[in-house]
Amino acid sequence: MKFLCLLVFLQTLLCAMGTPLRADDYPPLAPDDLKMTFESMASGAPAIILYRQVDRDDREEVHA
């Protein structure tokens, strides 16, 4: 029973920590992208990524 309570607590904590993405967090899609039904480089794929953003900070902090 304690294990189950711990799992429920951890699940609640993880859900509270995450920031859900809203529809207005994404840029609008072009009408041509919405009409796309086939991509030659991903034939047979059930879905493809139309937009991908990577945010990273490559600055190194050097502590002497």
C-alpha cells in the first residue's frame, strides 16, 4: 500500500512539474503543408515532423 501511495505521489509530482504545450505555442502551418498527403523521403510513414525547434545553450562555464 505504501508503494502504491508513493507511485501516485510521484506521478502527481511529475505531472505538476511539466509545462504542457498549448496550440498557440506552435507557429502556424502553411496551407500547402496541411494539404500534404505524401512525402517522398518518408514513404509509408504514418506521420512526419513539419516543424522542429531545438533550444540549447552551448556556452561553457569555466571555473578556475
